[in-house]
Amino acid sequence: MLTVTNRPHRFQSFEEYLSANNDSETFCELFNGELIEMPPESGFNVQIATFLLLKFAEIVGYRRVRVQGLELEVRGEPKNRYPDLTIIREEHIQQLSTRNTIRLSMAPPLLVVEVVSPGELQRDRDYVAKRIQYQDCGIPEYWIVDPQTQTILVLVLEGNTYIEFGSFSGDDLVVSPGFRELNLTVAQVFGAS
């Protein structure tokens, strides 16, 4: 069993990390060879991710919508991320049946959503660090859902770079280029209506 201790095991590669028996219920990012335990999400962030899960499940089916438990291999540090919500491809369903990890060697998911946690470090992580890593993975669409500003920023991959498709707030309909049939407002996402 992998545990986070005072004397952590140093992993030499992502493959070594994946081959270790991890039956822990905690989520850890692999940072410079060491496991860093991720704190639990706030109840409000979980509420937002659950609401979006239900909305996307109506469009793509529940098997293609994954919440924080999906692990995504990325380049740089840390070597893995756990998006708050991920829309996977049909082919991923079988590929993820034994381990809920999308490797860099696999096709990227169609969409990742991060719900920003309070604090400047968390904001920078979602707006800058994760944006760079998800862009590098070739994920076509990335949403940054920000409870503090009550906005949803939709980024789309153009070439190898994310561009701002739209920033939505209030009663705006959230427009997604990859999921045109989605019909929800920002106010609904944040529970205002």
C-alpha cells in the first residue's frame, strides 16, 4: 500500500508509480518523485461538479462523465492531475476499466473542468499551471469555474494553444463548442436559480 509518510518513497518514473499497489482512498499528486496528498474539495466545489456531472450525463451518458477520481497523466510537475470533472471519449470507458488513469499515450479527454478553490495559490494552479498542462495534453476544451468571481471561462485549443472562447457570468448561457446541446446558465451552475 502506498502511504504518505515522513519518509516518502521516491518514484523514479510515472510507470513505477503506476505499478505500485495503491489501495489508498486518498488522491496524491506525484511531484518530483514524491506523493503529495491532495486535500478534500470544499462542499460547494463538489456541489458544482456534481451538478455539471448530471447535466453532461444527459448529453453523453453517465459512463463518459468522471469526477475527481479520474487521474490524468500530464507533463511537468506534478506528473498527474485529478480534474474536478472530465468528459472522456467512448474508447476510454474500456481503457479505464482497471485503472481510472488517462495516460499521455492515450487520446486526450474531450473536456476537463476545474472548480477554483479559495486562495491565490489555487487560483494560479487552475488559471496558469493546469492550463499549460492540459493544453500540452491536447485536451480540446478546458473550463475554469470560479465561485469567487461567479464566472465560467471556456478555453478551446486552437493549434497547440488555448484561446478564450468565452467568459460567462450571471444569466449568460454557457456556450461550449464541443457540447452545443448543453443548455445551462452560469446562475444555475452556482445555484442561484
